[in-house]
Amino acid sequence: MPDQPSSADADLLAEMKREWTEFRWFYSNKGKEERERWVVGEFLTRLAIPFGSDELHSPPQHSRVDVEFRDARFQVKEITSPNFRRNDEINDMHLRVMGAKTLADTVGPGFIYDVPPVVSSYDLVRDNARELALSEKYIECKKNLDLVFYVTRTRASIIQVHDINPEELSSFGWRSVSYLMGNHAIVLCAAVDAPSFLCASR
């Protein structure tokens, strides 16, 4: 008869199943709105802007705005590592955990990626802001949008004040452009009609 997991191991495995089910939902299409509100919440927290979770609103999906906060209209964009297969990784781990009978069953091979080169986060943000600004999807509405880049790419440098060229970013036509990476959040540029808390955080 196979060894039965201890009570502590069984509790831990049950907790892992619960957490991975939530994690899978959070990164699914159904979790997109909550994910975007989380990014904006992290951004505001790092800027030391007091807020309540009930102040973060997700408009209908056809809207060009991802999250509304007071007079801000955030469009959230994540910059990931090249060829990152997050959904495949999460689905693989979720299946493994949900089928596990013991903690040892949750251990398996991971995904292997090429190590990306070191890059400047400012260059990533600038290039993506420029590309999106030329997109037909945003060209008419970008002047009313507050663009926030959430950088999760590995081997990307943290943006320093001396890296920032506000005039360059402003020329793309967004109402504001901001950046979040880990514990670092910066408002990179903000037009005169941008929300006052973004202008004050520059």
C-alpha cells in the first residue's frame, strides 16, 4: 500500500491546488480585467497615491480604456520576455498540481528559454509607446489615454531619471506615459491636461 501523505502535506497540497486554480484564472482571458486593475493598483501604490479598490473600474471590453481611476483613463500594456509562454507554463503546472496525490507529484520539468540580452527598460517603453501610437486602434484616442507599461521582461534595466526624455515620449501623442517594474514606478511624461496626480508625480 503506498504511503499516505501526512496531514501537513495533505493540507499544503490542497492549498497548492487552490492557489494554482486562482492563478490560472487570474492569467486567463476571464481574469484580464482583474489583472489590469491589479497593475494599476500596484502603480498607484508605488507612487504613494492613496486609493480604495472600489475606485478602480473596468469599462466594457470594447472600450479603449482598461482601467478608470478618478479622472485617469489607463491603458495597460505588459512587456514580457521574448517568446515567453506564460499560459503554457501555468496550464502545465495547473494540470500537474490538480492531478497530484503527493507533494512529490507536483515536481516536474520546467520550460527552457534562451537567456535574453540585457536591454534598457526605457528603450523598451519608448519603442512600444511609439509603435502603439501609430496603431489605428489608438491614433484617434491616445490624446485621452494614460499609457502604463508593466515591464516583466527579464534582464531589463530599471529606468533612471537620467534615462528619461519627456519631450521624445510626449511627441507620440499620449496624454501620459508611465512605467511599473517590480517596486519601481515612474511617470515618464504627462501633458498639461493629464490627471493632476500624474503631473505631480513627474
